[in-house]
Amino acid sequence: MKYLVLILVAALSFSSCQEQQKLAFIDNGKVINEYQEKIDLEKKYEQKDLAFQKRRDSMISNYQLELKEAQLKAKNMSQANLQKLSQEIQQKEQLLTQRIQMEQQQMQKAFQTDIDSLIVKVKNFVNDYGKKNQYSYIFGTSDTAASVLYGSEDLSQTIIDALNADYKKEE
């Protein structure tokens, strides 16, 4: 009986000496989408897109005016001059199309680069938060890749609040 009590006491003291792991999770999509810096970034690119659309519409209008003028001139031209004018118009159209596509691609690339940087910043923040608050693991979940099906400690709002507070300091 003494041995049983001794073993029980030893087991209890051994289990109490083991460090409890602190686990939590965040909803990746919620954290990113409610992060003020991302919201501001999207507004910035919406404004850039509106400015681009105005420039594009203006360039297209100018091209259409040139096309109408060319059509009027074409009525009184020889076949050789008509062919030359037609080639010039086609070249202008190709250049316009290329310029519009290039500008769109540059804007999309810049936006994607900024979003990627923001995601890295959030990951680093969560990593630092976990270390500072002594978490063993902080898991991530989202609608498309649900690696956490249940968790009692959802840090999403805590992380969003901390990220936004940190972002306000930077402004």
C-alpha cells in the first residue's frame, strides 16, 4: 500500500512538473480582412484604379477621334495613301492596347507585392505575439483550408486589435 501511495505521489508530482502547452488559433481570412492597413491598401488601389480608368477612357476617346478624322480623310485619298493611313491607325491601336495592358499589369503586380508584404508582416506579428505570450502553437484556419475544426481559444480579434493598434502607431 505504501508503494502504491508513493507511486501515486510520484506520478502526480511528475505530471505537475510538465509544462502545459498553450494553444490557440486565428482565422487567417478574418485577421487579414479586418486589418486596417489592408483596408487602407485596398482604398489606395481603388483610387489608383479609378485614375487609371479615367486615363484609359481619355486615351480611347482620343484614338476614336483620330479614327473618325482618318475616315473623313480617307474619302479623298488614293489607294496607296489609304493603305498607309490604315497601317498608321492599326499601329496606334496596337500601341494603345499595349499601353493599357502594361499599365494594368503594373498596377496588379504592385498590388500583389503590397499584399504579399502585408501577409508576411501579419505572420511575423503573430509569431512575435505567440512568443511574447508564451504560446506553444498558434494555428491558422480559413474557409478554404480549415486545419482547425474546433478551438476554444480564438485569438483572431485579439490579433486584429493588436495589429491595428500597432498600425496606428506607424501612421
